[in-house]
Amino acid sequence: MIMAGATLLSRIAGLARDVLVARMFGAGMVTDAFFMAFTIPNLLRRFFAEGSLTAAFVPVFSDVYHNSGEYQAQRLANRCLTALVLVMVVIVAAGICFSPIITRMIGFGFGAVPGKLELTDCLNRLMFPYIGFVSVLALITGVLNVRGHFFLPSLSPLFLNLCMIFSALFLRGFFAEPVYALAIGVLLGGAAQLFAQIPVLFRFRVRLRPDFHFLQDSTVKKIAALMIPGIAGVAIYQINIITSRLLASFLPEGSVSYLYYGQRLFEFPQGIFIVSLAQAVLPMMSKQVAQDSMEGVRDSLAFSLSLITLFTLPAITGLVLCAKPIYALLFYGGAFDDVALEKTAIALACYAPGLLFVGFSRIAAQTFYALKDTKTPVVVSFATLLVNLLAGLVLMNYFGYAGLAAGLTVSSIFNAVLLVTLLQKKTGAFMKTTFWVPIVKVLPACLCMGLVVHWILSCIEWQVADGSLAQWLSLGCAVMLGAGVYLLCCQLFKVAEIAKGFALIKGRGRAK
């Protein structure tokens, strides 16, 4: 919950950033180039930082910290940091040197528009050092999470969003092509995210310093061995995103931007709850594995998946129904016109059903990592890549950019089902009858909520760029009443987790 609260602040700032970008730059050649260029350092961030590095480092570091003590854990962190910095220097230098080749590979369709591919290349070169900052940040985050501190690392994306907002507002006038200001904001944000963690490190008496004995350290080698398949697994997942954007580069101008804006709002609930829960689950499960408590792992896993279901099903309903109203209120106007409004809302509606399955996949993958099994997610991810490619190619022929969004949803479903099935074989059954009962009860609650939200939103004309009080009140009432109806129905249908929440609130009330 601490991480979810911090992530909520970061996501609100991210939404404000996207609204500003949409109104200033719209959805066209310039935004297509920026979003495609940002794909590459963002992709590598997930390869080395949030993905394979965290998955490999946290379980091993947790084991050393809890079983070997503070001194050994500190030494391991120093050696991993030294090795990571050296690797990142090489990767950043290579990325800048080979940027023209990389951008042509992932944005091949841009070559048909004069200057579009060249702009993408320049933006990519400028933003590439970002990967170095956030990779070091990921290692520091792992150290702090294992020690029980989650808030400031979860808040770090806030600094990125604030730097991008600042740059868009105050630096765009210094460039012939204003979109370069956004790239500068990304670079400043990466540095701010990293340096903001320094006070917390001092508070926990963590003194990170160079230690070049990593080549002789068997524990560092173990982390590296776990990272290699982890990189492949995360790479394949991220290649799904790149594949969609590569295919979108052959579609009419603006398609990359529609998919980006749609995915950003899709990631709002994903980042607030799914990512926060998954990141919190990894150190906890790693500790349970270190203590040889497989029953604890199964209980944590079942509880996490239940929470994912209870939160994402109403979120999916809300995203589909509120897509156009939200974009109309926040994005519509300036360079973001009627076409962008309609097409971005459709993209979000196609992404939305995948939210539940992304949540299941994230928790299942973290469980494999806690069990020090990074190979199974790789095999599953490779199969998912093939499904995404096939679904995208087929569906884009009929539905264009919306088909690419739907194809990613199809591959998310495939990925989740396969991961959970294999995980049950590894850990024993955790999705028992008691797991499915609340899900069956939640479905009619979502239906009741959806009917109420649809009725409220249908009373207002949304394709009017005035942001009237009536529009804000209508959306606010739809969200509040929808949430109220959902919780009430869950209470009436006796959904256990919701009932426990109400009981806890009542208990606190009496305690006061």
C-alpha cells in the first residue's frame, strides 16, 4: 500500500505530463518520432533494470542479507554496483554509436516520411544515457526494498515526470524543433531519480563504493547467471511492444501516437497496483523461499492473485466505459483533435481487457524469480512473442492500429494462462475452489457498476473541447458512484476480501 500510494503520485504526474505533451505536440510525425525513440532506452531499462537485474539481484541479495549478515550484503552490493556501472558505460556508448542502425530497425516504416527517421535517431542519441541512470537506480531500489524501505524508490518516476513537464514548459523555446526539450527532460529525470535516493542510503547506513573484486565473487557470478535468461525473458516481452510499434510505423501517420497514449492510460492502474504489488511480493517470497516455506509462497501467491482480480476487473470496466470522456477532458484541445480523440479511446478500449492477465503474468513471473527459476519465463515469453506477432499481423489487416492493440491483449492472455499453469506444477495447487468463488461473485458486481457508469456518462456530450463543469461533474459522479456500487455489490455478494476490509475499518473505528 505504501508503494501503491507513492506510485499513485507518480502516475498522476505522468498523466499530467502526457496531457501536456498531447496538447502541445498532438499525435503526428513529431510525437511518433519521440515515442519511438523513447522506446529504445525504455526497453533497455526494462531489460537491465526493472526486469532481469531486479529479478536476479533481489532474491540473492535477500538470501545473503538475511542469512550471512550486513557486512556480506554490503560487500555484494558494492561489487554488483561496480560491475553494473562498467557494463552500462559500454552499453550507452554502443547505443549512441549504433543509433542510426537501431532506429531504422524498429522504425523502418518511418523512412517513407522525409526527416522522420532522422529525427527519431537524434532523439534516441540524446536520451540513451537515461538507461545508465535507471539501471543503477534499480540496484539501489533492490537494496532498499530488501531492507524494508519502499516509498522513495516507488516515488522515483515522479522526478522523471516533473523534469519532463518542466522541460516542455520552459525549455522548448530554446530549440528549433521543440520536441528536443522533452528528450532533455528525460535525461534530467533519469539523473534526478537516481540522486534522490542518496539521503535514504545514508539513513540506512548503506555506503556504496567501488569494489573491483566482482570477477572473483561467486555470488556476483550467480546473479549474472540468473540475469542472462532473465534478460531474454524481459527482452521477449518488450519485443512485443516494439513489434507493435514497428508494425504501426507502416500504418497511417499518428498510429504510433494513438497506441502510446492508449497504453499510457492503460498503464495507470497497472502501475498503481499491479507493479507495486509485484515489486513488494518479490522480497517477501524470496524470504519465504530462503526459509524453505513453500506453503507461505502458495498463500502469498493466491492472496496476491485474488487482490489483482478484485482491483483489475472493475478497472477494466471503467477504462472501457470512461476512455472517451477521460481523453476528452484531459487531452482534447490544442493539437489533440477529434481524430486523435476517437482513435486513442479505441486503442485504450482494446488494451483494457489485458490488464487482468498482465497482473497475473507479473505476479507469476516474480514467483518464478523468487524460486530462482528465470528460465521458465523465458520459454513462455518466446511463445508469447510468436503469438503477439501472428495476432498483430492478422488483426492489423482488418482493424489497423486497433488490431495491434487487440493483438497485444491476446498475447497477454496466452502468457498469463501458460505461466500460471506451469507455476502450479512447480509449487503445487494454489488456485483452489476458494480462489475462484470471489471471482465469480465479482463479475455481477462489475456488471452493476458498468450499467451505472454507462448511464451517467451517456447524459453528457463529450466531444466538446470546453472542459465544462458539467463534464467534470459527470465523470466524477460516474467514478465515485461506480466505485460505490461495486463495493456495495461485493458486500452484498459477501466477497471475503472486501468484507475483511470493511471489518478492519469498523474495528479501527471502535478502537478509536
